Amino acid sequence: MSSVKIELRKDQVEKIHAFCDQCGNEPGELINILHRTQEEFGYLPAEIQEVIADKLALPVAKVYGVVTFYSFFTMIPKGEFPISICTGTACYVRGAEKVLSEFKKLLDIQVGETSADGKFSLSCLRCVGACGLAPVVLVGDKTYGRIAPDDVKEILEEAGGARTRGQGD
Ligand code: FES
């Protein structure tokens, strides 16, 4: 589990309780509740899982098991600039894998991780419906098309003035 302890505010706990109440505090609605909570908070750290477990009268281990089983749930906060690489068929065929490798290399993180400065996080997506622009990369709400590995450095610099590996640090 995440080693960074966070303190939930009272209004945040109330919000999570409200999601549970709206779902009748039904353990069978756990996935639904986790979805809504992640939409609100961006991720599901241990402290949030404990609040949900408590409200639904479930063991924390059960909630943790569900969060870690499904890849769409994350316990890591997203970066200020979340980067998503489309790995749908069209993008894959046109080299998405190499583009992804370049992001991993320059940011020194893996998929599902956030850079140490909290700026960038990396994830993969299935087809985002822009196959004509393959390979496609999303940075926040910005879409970049026909990306080659050579473009990655520039994208990072444009997005957040990233201090990437190999920039003389
Ligand atoms: S496969 Fe990437 S946009 Fe369709």
C-alpha cells in the first residue's frame, strides 16, 4: 500500500459517505462506489479505502483486493500532467510501443507511476477514436497525433518544462 499518509478532511469523508449512501451502503455496489470516488479524488489511497470499508462494514482487505485487481483503479495520485498513450491496434501498429518506451526512459517511470516531482504520470489507453492520427498521445486534455519517439522530449518540455533525464542535470 501507499507509504505516504494522507489526512482526509471532514468534507471529503462526508463526500465518500454520500457515495456509499447513494448506493444503499450495499457491499455489492463496491465497484460502483470506488469508481465514483476515484472520479472525485483521482485515486484511491489506503485512507479512502478504509473509509469505504468502514461505511460498508467490509474488511479493508476486501476493498484493497478489489482496488488492486482491476487495472482501472489506482492508488497513486495522478501527475499534474497525466500522460496517456493509446495502445489500440492502429496506434500499436504505427509504433505506440516505441513512443511509450521513450516516455518511460525520459521520465524514468513505468506505466501507472508518477514522476518524483509529481508533474507527470503515465498510463495506457485503448483506442481513443482518433486512429487517423495514430499513434496518439494525450497530455491532460491536449491530444497529440502522429507522434514519433523523437517528439517525446518536446512534448514533455511543452507540457510542463520537464526536467527530463539527459538534460544536463
Ligand atoms: S487505436 Fe489509437 S486512436 Fe484508435
